[in-house]
Amino acid sequence: MNSWSFSRCIQSAISLADRKKKLKISNQKQRP
């Protein structure tokens, strides 16, 4: 495994976690 694919894997994992975090925040905002 070269460093390029490794950094890509980390970046996708980070973006996925960021998306989940934003989703959770938006869900909390929608609740009264």
C-alpha cells in the first residue's frame, strides 16, 4: 500500500465522519 492510497483512505474516512457530524447537527436543529 503506497502513501497516496493511504492518504486517500484517510481523507475519505474524514469526509465521511464530517458528513455524519453535519447530518447529526442538522437533525438536532430540525427538532423543536
